[in-house]
Amino acid sequence: MSDNELGTFLRARREAITPDEVGLPTGSRRRTPGLRRAELATLAGISVEYLTRLEQGRDHHPSPQVLGVLADALRLPVTERVLLRRLVKEAGPGAVFCAAAVEPTRTVRPTVRAMLDRLEPAPAVLINWIGDILAYTTGYRRLAGPLGVLDGKQPNILRYVFTDERACAAYADWDRVADEQVAHLRNEASLQDPYVAAMADELTVTAGASFADRLAAVPAMPRRAGTDLVTHPEAGPLLLAYETLALPDDGLRMVVHLPADDATATALDRLNGRQPGALRVVSG
């Protein structure tokens, strides 16, 4: 991972916003995509020199006020404002020291386990911040087991997506799924976390450019909800809506899947050996 993620993020967002979006004339001789540094600095009310230092990684500690005016000038949504603040905090003094203190969660509290059980027969899974799969419903086992997700002593969703050939066949939109898994890895623990670094090093070697290029890309927040089209070897194509619930005190996320169309609802009921209607379609 880059040691200048804050600067990379700011530059990428500057280059992604057009002069028209902020009320500036476009002109006919622009060599820079998006806004020039001077234009963003003027909009934010800071000096060009200071913005240059931020983008080049020579200053990692802008004040909250500077972050606020930059976020306003760049028209950042709330999720990207949170990420911007996180990138600054992770670059602060002591970040590496603090990151080494806590190992990824590998156990599940009884109340969390009970909550997971209440979700049957829906496919639901608990994952820690480096992608280890710690617990799941029977519905998830019947969905993910035939795909190969749960193979091995310690199943890991990152290893599966990036190193198991079956993942490309399982996910119709594999590129988006891969993007989201990297986003989770980068955002659910400190960027200097030694366990995140170890996983990143491992996948850089075992998966190569498909992982390394995503890790080196502009930081982004993971999506917490959406749909996946999964090709299942027993049930055929499944359109699954998913919702991600964060358990920050445990360092876990719970991902719950529900059918997004009638055919998927029927197929999941069949996989679970239940009468039709056990799982109802969810849309929107």
C-alpha cells in the first residue's frame, strides 16, 4: 500500500471533478483532467503550495477545517468524507504502533452467534477484517459450499476471490466483487495493520496483478448493500440482494443475503429443503 494514500485520494478526486460542476469556465486549452491545483486551492481557500504538499505527501496532517473546505470544494459525499478523515488519522503519529496491538477476531460471541442463528434459512456469514470466515448459517453453507468458498481449514473470502478459479465462474461481475473485497481489507482496520499487510503481501504474490493493481488504486469505501449474480452449480443463476452489518467492537462484519427475484427465492428454498415461501423476495 502507498505511503501517500491521502495525497493519491485528493489528486484523484481533483482530477475527477469538472470545472462545470463547480461553476468554473471550461476553456479550450486545458491539459489537466478535472480541476487544476490552483482552481481547487482557490475554491477551498487554501494556498496552492499547501495543496501541493498534501498531494505530494509532504504534509500528512491537515486540520479538520482544511479537510472540511477541501471536501466541500470537491463535492465529496458523506462516505468519501469519512474516508478522507480516516486517511489523515491513519497517517498520524503512532498509527503503526497502535495497529500492532490487536489480532483479528477469530471467535464469535454467543449473542452474535445466536443472532446469526435467528437468520436461518437466509444465507448469512460473519467475516473478520482480513477476510476469514468465522461462522455462517446453514443457508450460507448450502449456498457457498458448492462454490468452494468454505474449502480448507480456515476459509477466507479474499483468498477465494483472488486465488480460486471457481470464483470467476461463480460471480458474473467478478471485477466488482474483487474491488469490494479489497475495499473491505483497506477500510476495516488500520492501513498499517500488520495482519492486513501480511494478507496484502501474500495475495500480491499468489494473485499477482489482479490484486496488486487494486491495492495500489485510489482508496474507496466498500459498498454495504447491493446485488450479486451468482452461478451456482446446483441451483443455477441466483440474483442475491446483500446487506452488510458492521460489528465494530468485534472487528467483524455480517453479510446477509436474500433473494432478489422469485426464481432465486424458489431455488434457495429448494437448496435448503424447504417449502416455497420460506425466503421472500427483497427488492430496492
